[in-house]
Amino acid sequence: MEEKRPETNKTSSVVTRRTVIIFAVCITVLLLITQIDAVKSTISHIGSILSPILIGVVLAYIINPLCMFFEKRFKRLFARSKKMRAKTRHRLSRGLSILLSILFLIAVIALLIFLIIPEFLESVRKLIEIAPSLVEKGSDWLSDSLESDNTFGQNIGQAIQGIEKNITDWVGGTLSSVIGGLISGATEIAMFVVDLLVSFVVCIYALLEKNRFLGQIKKIIFAVFSSNRANDILAVARYGNSVFGKFIIGKLISSSIVGTITFLFMTAVGMPYALLSAGVIAVTNVIPFFGPFIGGIPTAFIILLTDVEYGIIYIIFLLVLQQLEGNIIEPMIMEDRTGVSKFWITFAVLFFGGVFGVGGMIFSVPIIAIIFYVIRIAVERSLARKGLVVNSMAYRTVGAVDPESNELLPIPEQAPHKKLRETVREWRDRIIKKNKSETENDEASEESNEKD
């Protein structure tokens, strides 16, 4: 008995430690739930402070494949020079590849700005020109709705009239503080430019030091966790990197193709606001599932205001393009599927979009794919330890598991349901039998009374 005490003490300490950890996690979750507003405001404040760093890291992650492409070419080129040392070749290849990647990113951003901003200003000018006629048509329709006998039309007219009054009051209150708004706007633009410059600097540093950062992170993981747990963490990280990379690059390519198709179609048909609509569709298409609707509704509304016929054609084109993009273009670009059903993709987009905004909607699919991957690995390992089948399709018709042999047993057969005619017939026979037995009992009681 004395030899087993150390093992008993060790088991007791493990149980105590797990109990303390579970209790601490429950208390932390309870505090987060009760103070959710304060937590969200704190996270938002920290996020605003660290936004240049986060944007720089994201930019470095996005252009890292391009940087690696250039770096391989430069290493091959400098390998021919025997006078240059290996360390010098590595530094020069890394520096030139980062420089070309940053210049390429700046050129893409500048091209988009110079293409979209003039078109946007021209679209705004056209809308201002046709605004009086639109206001006149809206006023006529509003007066007709208020004067009509239709209750539904009157309610809509009153609601629109209330909205117009609120907008008028807001504009009237805003005009008194135009100077302050201009100053604050100029300050925000200046801060945005500064943050953008800081983001580019962070992006360059992250690309220069990426190998050192990866080595330090792996060293910390192996120092804190056990070997098996550290291997699992690195495997999940590699899977997440693969999913994120394929998803982001695939989405950027598919969005560019969708925007180009939209621009070519609208230009060929002669629709207005072709470049503006194509740019909005391309940008919002990065958001899974809801992106086409977010970009299509406002652009369709603008075109409908200009020309109803073009607006209807544009809406039909967007519906066809969405089916084409979802069933042909995106599957061809994204070779490796995430393995997540459409239900969970919709759930992830709504949940992460509601919590983290547009960024959560964009990264919701890779995040839910990583969560599913971790759950799948844990479930498959647990099943393997118990000696059960890992394949999910094998459990479709399983009703139980034999505890001794771990054999999957089918669902027990249920008694077939009786038809309505048979049920009514049994119910009728039961009533007749009951009445017959009651009659026989009454007759027997009467005979016994007569004998008495």
C-alpha cells in the first residue's frame, strides 16, 4: 500500500490543478459576459491604437507570396556571382524582393484610386444634376400617397415625410458646425495618412524579420507546452496558414475577375457608372456570402434612379454573375475546399461580422475552418483511442455501440405503423367486445337476482 501513495498523490494533484483551471475559466467567462460592453470598448480602444501595426502585419502576410517569388528569382540571379558572399546575397535578395513587392502594392493602390475617384466624382456630379427631377418626382408621389384613400399608401407617405423632417433638422443642425466638421475631417485624413505610412514601415520590418519572428514563436511554444501539444499547435498553425493564404489570394483573384466582368458587361451595354459599380462589386465580393448583396443593392439603386430599364438589366446580370462566380469561378480558383457547410459559413459570417465588423466577415470562413479542423482532429483521436471507426459516413445508420467489442450496431427496427383503416377496425372491435361483455355481465346478474 505504501508503494502506491506517490501515484495517488500525483493523481490528486492533477485533479486539483484541473479543477482550479476549470474554475478560473468559468469565472473569467462569467466576468466577460457580465461586463461585455466594457470588454468590447476596451478591445475597440486597443484595436484603434494597434491598428497601424495590425494593418502592416496583414499587408506583409498578403504580399509575402509575391515577396518570396521575387526572392527566389534574385537568389538564382546572384548565385552566379562568386565574389558575393552567401550572407550578402541573402540580404540583397530579401531587400530587393521587399522593395519590388511594396512598389507593386503601391502601384495597385494608386491605380485603383486614380481609376475609381474620378469616376466617383463624375457619378456624384451626375446625381447632383438629376437630383432636382428626382426630388420633384418623389414629392409628387408623396403628395399623391397622402391624398389617396389607400391606408397603406398614406402610412408610407407619412413615414417618408417624417424621415424628410428628420433629415432636414439634422442638416440644419449640421450646417452650424461646418467649420468644426471640416477641421475634424482634415485631422482624420492626416491621421489616416500617418497610420498608413506607419503600416507600410511595419510591413517592411515584418517581411525583413519574418524568419526570426517564426523562430522565436516556435521556441516559446516548445518551452511552454509539452512536445505532443506543441506539435499539435504547429500543425494547426500550418493548416490555418494554408487556409488563410488560399482563401485570401483566391478571393482577391475571384473578386478581380468579377469586377472585370461587371465593367466589360456594363461598358458593352452602355450602362452608366460602369467603373464605379465594378469597383464596388469587386471590393465587396471579398466578403463571403453577403458581399454580392452588400455591393449590388446600392449600385442597383443608383442605376435604377438613372434608368429603370438599365437597372432591371443590371439586377438580372448580378444574379447570373453571382451564380457563375459561386459555382464556376470560385471553385476553379480555390482548389482546396475548407470542408465547412454553407450553414456554418452563414453562421460564421453573421457571428464574426456582428462581433468584429467587416473584418470579421472577411476572415469568418478561415476561422470557422480552423475551428472545425481542431474539433475534427480531437474527435478522430478520441475515436481511435476507443477503437471506433473514424469515418463519419459509417455512423449514419448506427443506433448503439457494443461496449465489449466496440462494434457499431444498427438502429433497432421499429414496429411498422398501422394503417388508419386497421386502427379504426381494431377500435370498433374493442368497443363491440366491451359492450358484449357488459351485456353478458348484466344478464348474469339478472339471472342470479331471479334465482335469489
